[in-house]
Amino acid sequence: MLTSMNERFDIGIVGAGQLARMMVQAAISLGLRVRVLAESPADSAALVWPDIVIGSPNDPEVVASFAEACNVVTFDHELVPPKVLAVLTVQRATLRPNPKALALAQDKLWQREQFARRGLPVPRFHGVRSIEDVAAFAIETGWPVAVKTAVGGYDGRGVWRVASAPEAAELFASLPARGTNLIAEAWVPIDREVAAMVARSPAGEVATYPVVDTLQIDGICREIVAPAGISAHLSDKATALAIDVAKAIDLTGVMALELFVAGDELFINEIATRPHNSGHYTIEGCTTSQFEQHLRAVMDLPLGSTDLTAEHVVTVNVLGGPTGEDPRQTLAQALALPGVNVHLYGKSARPGRKLGHVTVLGENLEEARERAWLAAGLLTGERVESPR
Ligand SMILES: Nc1ncnc2c1ncn2[C@@H]1O[C@H](COP(=O)(O)OP(=O)(O)O)[C@@H](O)[C@H]1O
Ligand SMILES: [Mg+2]
């Protein structure tokens, strides 16, 4: 659609993946004028939204001219190149979250350093550049260690469990670029992984969501259960940590704090300063979805209630099956199951790709989990048993 040059937008979203798609879905009911910067017309959000600009979200000139017509600029990802952030800062665009928070969210090493400095609980870590560095670190912590890329990893790509010096050598031999910034971390004996989501507005209003269990398989988030099956003590602690971090980084918008639970201890894993996979359940499962909350927060509107709408809420991701079947082919079967809420992102099907998610609400957790996994399995043409 052609937009007149002097029309201003309330919000510009840089990036047009499924998170942007679900943000514009929330913007419709609030009547917000939103423009989306998409890399390609086939991007998830570009497929469904009239006000799109096609261009690279990594090109400073493209993003700068996109931002000119927007009162507020937000992002559907945090991997925003520093040169893009620099140009937007010079241009005095209103970035929410702020550029420093974004830069922190994309650099796991800097994040760890900042959090450790503030006395927040993080696994033991050290920046490493060589096999010798990893081996020296392992002398202090013991094997195995987690080795990860500081920048650019996602869905477990860029995270390795290294059990010995020879394994470290093997890893380094397989890395494409020498000099990649890497972190070595103590391998945490994780009992479960949880996420705490918080929203914060420029006015300083804060809202926290229930802490959720997140199940990762092969480094990819597969299932979210709200509320998490942890003690009130641990969940209060996780929530307090999320608020601490949100204030420390002067967050605007929503942020997910990923945490490891080991015994009675909590360790911060990483943050995402945007709507997050662990919050997809909020669309049906909370009074205000994370997507609406993010828009409210970046627009400095009052935040909404984060109350659960059911005793238990389960979301299971729909990942592309091995045959690359389009989940729409089995939509009818999934929808025939009662109480199954299906979200498909319009992406082309590829094995392992996040194509959608399903959410089930219920009073009985096991029953809700079973139905959600069954529906997700039907959509990918696989029969997947609930794995817990
Ligand atoms: N120090 C660690 N100890 C044990 N497991 C870890 C450690 N760091 C990461 N993992 C596992 O790897 C997954 C992905 O790591 P993460 O740093 O969150 O990468 P990504 O950016 O791909 O999400 C985590 O969810 C966790 O299951
Ligand atoms: Mg992670």
C-alpha cells in the first residue's frame, strides 16, 4: 500500500517475523497505526499487514528512513547491528527498548559481566578465544563446560556442551571464523528451565507475568506451561530478578528473563527485550497478551492485567516435520480437538522451523498438555507424545 509522505505512524516495528505478526494482531484492536520493516514480502508479518516497507533491517540508511515517519520504533528481534543503533540515536528516533538494552540483550558476554557486577546470580563464566582458554576454565569448574557464541546464537545454535579438552579442540576446528567471541560457562545441573516476563513503561509502571516452565529439546523451546510448577519462594525470587534486571537496563516494552533452576538455586541464563516464545501462551492465557502489553508499554499507555485466564495454560510449538508438510493441510484435524487454539505464522514449511504454536487452557494440567502435544503433532504430520 502506498502511504502518503506526511502520514505519521504510532509505532514502527523493525523486523517482520512471527513476533511482529502477533504484535500487529494486537495493534488492530487498539487502533494503533503501525508500520513494519520487512526484509521480504514473504516475511510472516509482511504477509498480513498493509503498511510495510521492504528493506534490510540491518541497513542503517533503510532503517533511518523507515524510522523517520514513526513516533516510536521497536523491534521484533534484538540482533540489531550497532551501526543501525548509532544512526537511529543520532537521528533522535525514540527507540523502545533503548539502544543500550538492545545491545546488552544481543551480547551474552557483556550481559553476564553486567549482571555479575550487580551481584545477580549467573553461572560462572569467562570469555574464551582458544582451546587453552577453555581448558584453563575447566580446571576451575571441572568438565563439562558450556561453550557459546557471545553474539548471534538462537534456538541452541551456538551453544555446545564440551566434556573434555579433545572435545574443545574438535569444536574449535569446526568453528567457521577464528576470533569469534565465545563464552565458557560452568555446566549447570539444570532441574528445569523457567522464564519470567516483565513489562515496563517509560512512566516506570511495571507488570509481571506468572513464571512459566519452558521445556527445551535440542536447544529449542518446545513447550511452555503456566504457571511453573515451582515453589512460591522460587517463583517470587524469579519475578524479583526480572524486575531488578528491567530496572537496571531501563527497559521499555516487555522482556523475558530465562532462568535455570538447579535445586534451590536460580541462575540467570539470558534476556530477550521483546515479546518471547515463552510468552505466546498469554494470547489466550492471560488477560493482556505479551504483544498487547509490549505495544502499551512502548506507547507509554497504562499496562494491562497479567492475570491467568485458566488454572493451567500449555503452549506447544509447531516445528516443521521431517517431510516438510504444510501444517495447514491438517488444520481441520487439529481444530477438531476441543479447546485447541491454533496459531500459524504463514511461513514456508522446513524441517525444524518454528511454523506456529498451539495453546490449550484447562483445569487439569496433564490433560491440557496431552491435547496440546496431540494438536501440534497433527499439524506437523507426526504423532508426538508429550515428552515429560
Ligand atoms: N551453562 C549451561 N549449563 C547447562 N545448560 C546450558 C547452559 N547454557 C545453556 N544451556 C542449555 O542450552 C540452551 C540454549 O542456551 P542459550 O544460551 O539460551 O542459547 P539460545 O540463545 O540459543 O537460546 C539453554 O536453554 C539450556 O538448555
Ligand atoms: Mg535461550
